[in-house]
Amino acid sequence: MSIVVDPGLVGAHCNLGNIFKAQGKLKLARQCYMEAIRLKPESSIAWSNLAGIFREEGQTSTAIAYYREAIRLCPQFADVYSNLGSAMQEQGNVLEAFQCYSTAIRIRPDFAIAYGNLGSCLLVSGEVQRAICALRRAVQLEPNFPDAYNNLGNVLKNLDRPNDAAVCYEQAVNLNRESAEANYN
């Protein structure tokens, strides 16, 4: 209703875009975020949300450009650094991903998702012990983080520590009974 009354409500456009995104209506979500940017070009949240749409659609290069614009507008936006890191990692830019996750953590030291992403990035780089530390920090900060437990279980399994891996997988399953990946491992 607020959009009809005052189309200039940028937050309402972003919120409506978030609802459309959650419903899988990416085209409508994109339109909402683009309208928010048209109304307020300095809205880092709108740029970041639009980047997420492009990333979800497989347009990673475009997403990266939009994440960078969100960071230019708000250099202390930790979530965007983490999302940019994930997009970079998808493109195989592990060093840039590492730098993004590290920046996100520097900005927000209690950012469990960034630690989880950093752990995955370190694992890809072959830095297994550092990956374990990052993943353990992720679950320490967010004990209800099934993906981090699952990833930690994968690392421990690969280190031939099946008992430790099983504890992590059980925790992931308990936290997310519908986690097919945790049940598969």
C-alpha cells in the first residue's frame, strides 16, 4: 500500500523486491530494485539486492559490478563484501574472494556467514587447518549454522577423522532435518 501512496519510498520498493525474490519472481524483484535505484541512486541496499538477482540468474559478472557499486556507496557494508566474495569464488577468483571475506570479518567480527565462506575459500586454497579454524569460528558465533557444520564435517572426513566428521554431520542434520546434503555425506 505504501508504494501506491508514496512511490518515493525506496525501502518499500526494496521490501517488495525481497518478497518477490522469496517467491521466485525474479523479474518483478529486479524491477523493484531498479526502481529503488532510480529513486535513490545512492541506495547501497538496492544495488546489493539487484546484484543478488543477477547472481541468482547466473549473471555473475554483472552481479560483481553491482556489488562493487554497493561497496563504493557504503564501504562498511559487510554483507556485500561476503556476497562479492562468494561471486568471486564462483568465478574461480579465490584470492579476491579471500580478501572480500576477510574485509567482511574485519568490519563485522561476529559475522558467522563470512567465517563459513572464508572456511570454504581456504579449503579450496588447500589451507585445511585455517579452513577448520574459520569453520569452527563460524559455528562458535552461530551454533545454529548447519552449512558450517556440514562443511566442517566434510573437511574432517577428508582428514580421515570419521568420528569427528560424524559429530558435525549429526549437528547439521539436527539443525536442519531437511538438509539433503548433510544426510548424503
